[in-house]
Amino acid sequence: MTVAAVDLMLGKAAEHYNAGRREPAAVLCGDILVARPDHIPALHLASVIAFSADRTAEGIALLGRVFGLDPDYVPALVTLGDALAVKGERDGALAAFQRAVTLRPRDAGLHVKLGTALVDLMRFADAASAYRRAIELDPNLVRARFNLAIALAAAGRPAEAEEAYRALIAHNPAYPRAWRNLGHLLMEQRRSDDATAAYRQALAFDPDDPGVHGMLGAALHQQARLNDALVHYGRAVELVPNDMAALKQFGRALHEAGRTADAAGIYRGVTTIDPTDVTIHNNLSACLCDLGRFDEAAAACERALALDPDYAKAHVNRGVILERKNDIEAAIGAYRRAIAADPNDADGYANLAVALHETGTIEEALAASQRAVALAPEHPLIRSNLATILFSKGEIDQALEVSHRAVALAAEHPLVRFNHSHLLLICGDLQNGFLDYRWRRRCTTLFSSMQDFSAPEWQGEQFIDRTLLLFSEQGIGDVLQFVRYLPMVAARGGTIVLHVQATLVPLLQQLPGITAIPRGAALPPFDLQLPLMDLPYVFGTTIESIPSDVPYLRADPAKVETWRRAFHNVAALKVGIVWAGSPTHKDDRYRSLAADAVLPRLVMPGVQLYSLQKEPRPADVPVLASLGSDVIDLAPGLGDFADTAAAVAALDLVIAVDTSVAHLAGAMGHPVWVLLPYARDWRWLRDREDSPWYPGLRLFRQEKPQAWDGVLTRVAAELGYLASVHAT
């Protein structure tokens, strides 16, 4: 057989093999080897065919014959390297490729093979050098550029990896995998904005890549752009409906976005795919808890714990459910169980701290919170909770420092910013404080009853010939404090509709140019809307610019006269007293007192006490009865706040804990003494005995948490002095 004939047959064999026709290729190689048993190219191609057909022993034998004839035959070294790599013999594969590169140092493809062998051995820096050499030899090797970037990233050289990806993209922009991997690299560096741009480019070339949709969702999620994130999470799930990772991401984002029922639906679906996934049962439990379906939430939590009795996060979630059911002691037990299951669980310590804080166990709460921060120093909400506890202890400066760090870690976290606002406000930074206070609207768990109106939000502009809805979102005291802004609002426009608690309507209806409508009643059409408590922000309020002209609320003169006639025979100092606020207030345990702790200490010569307590608690009723005429109960005559205002106007002084009657008296410009717990409410600022919100109001502050005795001693002494002056 002539050389030309052999070359022709070998060419046809290679053509068959490259077209996927192994058998005719093998036959031709066999024919050549019958005629020429030592034909190295035919032996090599036959070995390649054998390896591709999983006839490994035959392939190795044929390669052995090749190396016996020519130990430096490079194509055979490459085949040997490939075969050894497939078998997992990575060191041998590397040796084969290194020998091949030594023999052909200018073969770019061999350097790529060498780089891949080095990657398999996790020698990423050496692999990068091999890929760089391949690119030097052939700049058009796109795969080498891609592999270089991967190797640099794996070697912990992200800046060089980014440079390599961008060089590849500049060379070949239509390479979606490069855009995708660049996005991953940027996400690892928490550069979610840049990652978002990279993922969008990847989708421009491959719009149905579910992985990229999922990662773009994660990048947007990291930026707190939840609605945008949900679009891409949803698309990822649409493309691969049973992708567990994508479903989990989608459910978590739905939950965070306040679409809790949708999140629960996703999680329920996942439990049917994999009923053994403890995390999903726990996530479902959290959603059901937020939906107020506590029994179902507890059942889902128990399923998680049945799968893993030491799953700390499920014990934490069980504690949250118990807290929501007002079983605080059991909740504390659940959090302690979480910590026992995982002593490094920061969430367990953080939730324990919050629960202990709620029971007034401040020192233990502080220790738990500090432990949580030590375990998760970069967790913004855990730091924010520590700031809140420090705030409660009165360590305001330290709390502010901790809170600033929390904001630096998560400038877009609603609860972190809302908590931060309290510290700014109590320190007198009203402009920044009221700016951050607006983040409360995104704290869906805390402010689930916040009304959501579709009309545009008023920004303080003129609104002549239009109607503005101002609405109450929180307590009665807040309304009484912030209606002071209504004359400033009225000066900028047309009609003002005030949407407030029904008990306030008769009092506020008297305000000029205002239509007061009770909650629950139908609203007239309106063009603009704003929560009342955002008025200080709109008007750029500072300490110096608080609108503090009082009175801005007045009692009905006829009702006042009725009360005065009722009191006309009383020569003593007439003092109204409120010792407790609403028991449903989250901080009620700190601000409210029992009647037997307050009233007997204020009964003294020259003073007639009048109870303005609208609904005395059961334990207070026998105390009032035992005091007889020393404390006259006005509650039967207090139908609404117009009645309370008239009673206040007929008295000489009001003494109240931090509740709505204190705000009412202050708004009326009436003398009022307020008994304050230690560092609880931002509106009373720090270290002051007066208030820029209410001229004439006096503050009697606790000197340390839960220390009411000193407050009551000072109040009694001051009241005795005032009574003696009144008598003269």
C-alpha cells in the first residue's frame, strides 16, 4: 500500500470519526494497520476511537504501541492526558500535557489543555498562567479567555478575574456565559448594581436562562428592589417549575415584600415536592404566623421540629409564634431551646433579647443582644435591636453609635432605619429623624394596619381647589400632637379631610376649615393624601421651628361651664389624674402604673383629685372605691375627647402618665405634669423637664428603668407645694 493510499485512507477515517461514524473509521484504521502495523497516526486514531467507544483497555494498548514507536508523539500524549483525566488520574493527565507542551511550546491548544489539567488539581494560579500563554499565542481563543477568568476567580484574584471577563466581552460581546459569570463574580463582592447590569446583558442574548433570572432576582433583592426581584424569581420558576432553589428564593422574596399569602402558597407547593425539607416547613410556619394563623403556623413549625428536633431556627420561629399569642414566658423558653440546640445561633440570642426586653429584664436582654452581635457582627437588624435595648437603658450615645453602624450595613432596611429614627429624634435631630421615621411604612409587621391610599402623596406644595386627606395611623396621642400643623397645611391649599379615631371627631371638628371623619366611615373623593405623622417631615421641622403656639385645641365653652358648675364648691386645688394608658400599647408595662401605687400618695390636704381614667382596670376599681371622696371618678361623664377636654379645662392641673390625655392638656395649653419612664419615647427628648412641643408642660422622669418611686416622691412634693400656694 503506497504512502499516498495510506494518507487517503487515514483522511477518510478521520472524516468518518469527526462525523460521528466510529465503525467505518475503525475499519479503515484496521485496514491501514494490516498493511502497515507500525503506522503511528493510524495507531493513534484507532486508540482515540477505542477510548470514545469505552474500550479503554484496547485504547491503552494501542497508545502503548504508539509510545513504543515514538515516545514524543504529541497527539498521543494529548489523547493519554484526556483518557487519564476521564479516569480521574489527574496527576498522570497533568504529566502528559506538560510533556506535550514541552515538545510543542507554541501550540495554544496544548496550553489550554494544560490549564484545564491544573484546574482539576485546584492549582488555579498555575492554570491562569497556562491560559494567559494560550491567549498570547492565539488571541482568538475565546474558551481560553473564559477559562482564564474562571481560574483567576478561583485563585481569589477577583479584580484580575473581572478584567479577564471584561476583556473577553470586549473581544466577543455576544457571549452570555461571560456576562453571567461576571455577574456572579460581582455578586460575591456585593456589587449588586454592577451585577444587575451584567445579568441583564446575559439575558439580552439568552432571555430564557432560568439561572440568570434567578441570580438577577437575587441582585435586585440585595438592593431591596423587591418588586423587580419578584419578576425575575417568578420567571425562573416559570421556566423550571420544580427548581427547589428558585422556589425558595421566590417564596422568601414574596414574604419580605409583604405578599405573605403568596409566599405561603409557594412554600406549600415546595412541601409537596420535598416533604422532608425542614427549612421550607419552617418558612411556611413564619408566613402563617405573619398571617395571624397561629395554630397552622405552630403545626408547620412542629413538622419542622419532627424532622430535626435540634433545628434552632424552628425553635426561634416557635418562640415568635408564642410571642404573637402573648405567651411571652413560653417564647423565652423556646428561644433558650434554640440557643441550646445551636449556641452559635445569632437569631436565637437576638430574639431572646427582644423577649427579655419586653418583660423588662433589661440587663439579661442586653447580655443576650451583645452575644447576638458578637455572633453576627455584620447583621444590621441584630445591631439595631441592640441599639433599641441600649436606648431603653438610657445609654443613648452608645445606642446611637450602634444604630449608625446598623444603618451603614443596611441603608435600605426599613426596620433598621425606623429604629434609627427614634434615636435621631430623641437626640433632637428632627429633620433627619422624621426623614427616617417615614421608613415605618415599609415595616409591614409593625404597621400592618397602615392604610394604603392610591392618591398621590402630598409633598407640601400648594393644593388650591383640591382636597387633601390627612389620616391617623397610630394612637390618639399622636393625632393630638400633630394636628398642630393643620393651620400650616390650610395656608397652602383647599379642602382638608381629617380621617381619625371616632372619639376625636367631636373635638377636632371645631378646627376651622377641617372636615373630620371617623375611621371606618366612607371618605369623600380626595386628590392627595398623607399620614398626619409625616407633617413634621414635610415642613422640615427642627427643634427651633416646632409649631408650639398653644392652645391649638379648645374645649366647648358650654361643656366647660357644665364642669365648672359641678366643681364650684371645691376650694382645693383641682387635679385630674391619669395613671394608666391603653393596655394594648406595646410599651404599656413601662408607662402605666397601678392605682394603688399612685393615688394614695397624691391624696393630701388642699388637693382634690379627679380621675380622668376612662376605663379603670379591674384591679383599680376597689382602690378607687376605698379612697371614697378623695378621688372623684369623672369617667361616667367622659363620652369622647370633647368631654375630656372640657373636664380638663375646668381643672387646675392634670397629672398623667405618657398617654393621650397628657397630649390633650398640652395642646390646650393647660398645666400638665407627665410621669415618664426611663428613655422610652423620642418625643420627650433627653434630659429635659420641659417640652418644645407643649410650653408649660412639665416632665417628671425616672432616674433609672422601672424606678417610679422617685418620680412619685417628687410629684407629691411639688403638688404639696402647689396646693399651699393655691390656698393662699
